[in-house]
Amino acid sequence: MLFGQPTDEAAVYEAMPRAQVVFGELARLLGNADWFGGDSVSLADLMAAPHCDFFAQTPEWPALTAGRANLVNRLARAENRASLKATTWARVKEMVAAG
């Protein structure tokens, strides 16, 4: 349960085949590079990072990243950036609660 809402497990089950296609394509596009733009972080990395961070908090993350270590490693690199540390889902929830 994220954000205090129950999970619609039927919707998750129905979406998983499409999610597998998306994660497969992301893994293919990343290939052996550190970032989607090659050797340096790009806008694509900054846009994808919060989404991957969100998925990493779900029970589906292992299934989505099985055999796709490049995506897991890219998320770890992204999470080490100061800008992403300041805007994690937990941090955003704290900022909202603080008003």
C-alpha cells in the first residue's frame, strides 16, 4: 500500500505484460552504458529515475528487473545524485506534510 491507498491487484496483474515490454525496452536502450545518454547523465535519466524509484518500492520490481541488472545499477547511480536524494518519494511526502 503506497500513499495510503489499497493496491488494485487485478490492475497490476493486467498491466505487468505491458510493463515487461517497457522495462525490456529501457534495458535495451541503456545497454552497457552508465546513462541513457552515454557517459553522462541526461534528461532521459532524470525523467526515468523517479518512475524507477517508485517501481523499486513495489513487489513487482524484482520481476520487472530480472535479467536487467543494467536498470538496477542505473537507478543506484541516479539515487546517488544530490538532486534525486532531495526529491525521493519519502522526501516529497515529508515536504507536503510540513506544509
